Amino acid sequence: MENAKTPPNFIKSIIEEDLKSGKVKEVVTRFPPEPNGYMHIGHVRAIFIDFALADEFGGRTNLRFDDTNPVKEDVEYVNSIKEDIKWLGFEWDNQYYASDYFDEMYERAVLLIKKGLAYVDDQSADEIRENRGTLTEPGKNSPFRDRSVEENLDLFTRMRNGEFGNGERVLRAKIDMASPNINLRDPVIYRISHATHHNTGDKWCIYPMYTFAHPLEDAIEGVTHSLCSLEFEDQRPFYDWVVRECEMEGQPHQYEFGRLNVSTMVTSKRKLRKLVEENLVDGWDDPRMPTVSGMRRRGYTPEAIKAFIYETGISRSQGLVDIQTLEHFVREDLKLKAPRTMAILRPLKVVITNYPEGESELLPAENNTENEEMGIRQIPFSREIYIEQDDFMEEPPSKYFRLFPGNEVRLKHAYFIKCHDFIKDENGEVVEIHCTYDPATKSGSDFNARKVKGTIHWVDASAAVPAEFRLYEPLLGEDEESEELAADETEDVSANEVDDFLKKVNKNSLEILQGFVEPQLKDAQPQDKFQFFRHGYFNVDPKLSEPGKPVFGQIVSMKSSFKLPKK
């Protein structure tokens, strides 16, 4: 799949017709993140649509930071967004900020006042909310709605000059308080905020609302197709109103697509921010987080993520995609890239009593059975090795083919071994197994005198490298996901909702184990990826690993019964 291709979709059809009819000469899109958090899986679909569609038609994509709220914005978020987009393999043509246009936005607001289409309201935020009405009942006019143009101009100028405190006054568009579309009931377009802005400093103490600023930005930049997720559909009439009444030369059009929700992945930025603030995760890039930086740290690849986005398609419908779909594409991408090696996560010592003491040998092992070009490695083998604790049982159930007293198994890349004794500690736990090996059964020797049903992995005890392993479960269980997964770009989530959400977070989403890896992994570098026999795909954690002390985080388990649905 090429970066510049998208699957057949309704937006592509619209663009093709617009170009054919001459409605537009060049396709211009924009990706307009608010720099108030890190990007997550839901944003990736928007990035893919904005950039890939423009690329496909030889157009341009602007990266524009909608930085209209200085209280919640930070340069940290700006930098992380840029890093994420580049990591995904996309490049923007121009970089802009909403704050680049604050002067023009102010003048357009003055124009609305002069046209009698905006007024200064002294009501509190609670009063405005209360008088806004409901989805079935009209709102009530503000007692300040009929102020004269002169008075509104004077008050708005004084708002800009800093004469009023936060929340004392707002500027509202004057549209229709009885409109069936609640977004047209005199929406607030400017509010007072005495806060330092990351880009403009202290130049302004009034800031435009996102819903007012966004269409102006699109018009100023000459955006032809303003693409956004479906929750903004009800905002489109106000978007068009702003472009029209502010008399913008550019005439952008908004088109909505279904947003991407993935099972067990929470995509409300306010809820994700709370996880970070409450130290329930290790920052925005925690591998359990659905953020792009979290997925990168976990070991997901750009190729896998983009293949997933391509597969899920672009449509008008909302839906919930099973996390197994994403994991399927991660496995498909890594299976030919990741070396296959052995790691012991829960060690149990095995002593091979008939192997010569003080001796060792090197055994050849292929690095990837599906990719011969990755070659072979030499792994040490000696009298003492480690195996997984669950590869031995004192009293096994039926159809258990691993080690137990009297049973013989194959060691991957090595020999057959047979258990004849074991040692327990004072708590009755098995801590050491004694086995014998058959030198004639060496892997690759074509030995076929007898068969064994079980093959287990191991690492040589004398050469093994201590390592930390991190196993992840979803932050949210499937029982709670339906009501908690929905993203909330408007941040309209109550404190109670966030607190209730925190109570549902899986407290067992991280398991840390201390085990061993093969010796060549001692110098594994951050973001190196491996397939550990039976355990799955793992990534060297770039934040926690130290030279010679690797920390491996599980990317995905080894296999899943999941299959892509037939189209």
C-alpha cells in the first residue's frame, strides 16, 4: 500500500467531481489539531484522510494548530504532534497556527458587530447555558441581545483592552435562539482569558472560540475540502454562516466522515489527560495508551497502523472496530521483520545431569523461518538452562506434553531431555528440575528413532542476560468499553464522568516480570523488535532500557484466532 492511496470512499468521489467540474483547481486540505494533548488512534484516521487524499490528487495539506485556548495548550503538544505525523510517514506543505490570524479574526468579529450580527453578553456562563434551551425546546433571548452597534463596539474594544475579568463578558453571534439546531442559538465566538499564549504571549486577553476560528482559518488558507469527523456535522451550518457573514473570499466546504473507535481504546483527551495526571500510566507515551506516541513506544509500526486504517476504510458511518483487527496488522507487518529468539519470562532452572560439567557448545538457530535472508545465529548450550515455569508440572493433566517426571521433550534448536527428578523449596514450590539429554537427538541431525510431542524453549543459564519484561492488558475492560470509548473532541465531559471512568480503569493492566534472554540481546537497541518463541512480539522500551539492561514490552501476543472478515 502506498502512502498516497486511499480506499474507494465518498470523499474521493466528491473531490474527483469537484476537479472535473472545475469547482476547484487544486485540492487543499488541512490537519487542524488542538495542541492540548497527544494524538491518539482516532486522529490517525483524520491524518490519513487529510494527507493521503491531497497526495492522491496532487494537492497540498496544511498542518495548522488550532491554538485558540491558551489555558490548555502547550509547546510540548505542538512538538509531539509534529513528531507523530512525521513518524507516520506524512509531510505537510505549510505549517500555520490559528493564532497567526488573531488580528484578522478580531476584525471579522468587528464586522459582524457592525452588521448587527454579534453582541456583547454580560450573562455568566451558567446563565447562557441555562437559557440556551434543549434539543426539543427553544432558547431564551439574552437581555443584552438588543444592544446598539455602538455599545457593542465599545464593549468589545474594552474587552480587548483588558478592562474586564475572565468570564465577565463574551461576544456572541446573533443568529436565532429558536433554531432547531442548538449550535445556531447565538453561539459564543469570543471570551476573555487573561492567560499567556504559547505563540502570541500577552498580546491578547480575548480569544476566539474554536467553532468561530476554524472556518475563518480554512477560508484564509484557501482550503477546498475541510474534512472532519461526524460529531461536527451539526456545526456545519454555523461553519457556513461564519464564512458567509464574515465575507470571506475563500469558500471552503466541510465534509464529515465516521470517526474511528477501537475496542478497549479510550480516545477522550480529557480522560486520557486524567490518567496521566493521576499517575495511573507512565505518561502520554505509556505503551497502554492509545496515543500515537504510546503505540510507537509499544512497538507498533507506521506500516501496520496505516494498513489498519486502510482496511477499516472511510465512510459516513460510526462504528467500533475490534482491537484484534489492529493487532492482526501488527503481526502481519512484524512477522518478516522481527528476528525470532528465545526468552524466559518466569524462569525455572534445569540441570542436565549427564551433560559434562564446565563444557558448552554453540548451536545454530535460524533467525526467522519465514525470512531466510535474516540468516542464523549461534546460541550457547551447557549443563544448566532456564525454562518457563509452566513448562513443568509435577502432576500434569491429560494431553499435557511438556516436562513432567518421566516425560521427554525437545528443546528448541537443541536436544531431547527427559525429567527424572526435581527439587522443592520450603514452601513446596518446584525450584529446580533434573534431566538427562540424549546426544543423538541434536537438532538438525535427522534423528527419527523416536518422537516427542512437546517442544519447549530455553536459554543457557551461564550466558543468559537478565531482562525485564512488561506485559500489557487493556486499560478498559470490554464490559465498560461501550460507554467509555467515545472520543470527545469538544472536551465536554463532566468531572463526575471522568471520576467514574477512573474507577473502571483496569488496575492489572501492567505485569512486570524478571527473566532472561539470549546473550546477543544484551546490546539490543531501543525500538528493536523481536519475536519471542511462544510469547509474542516484543519491543525494547526506549524510555526504560539502559545499555546492557534491556526492558522488553510486549507488542502483541503470538497468535490470535481472529480473521479479517470477507468483503
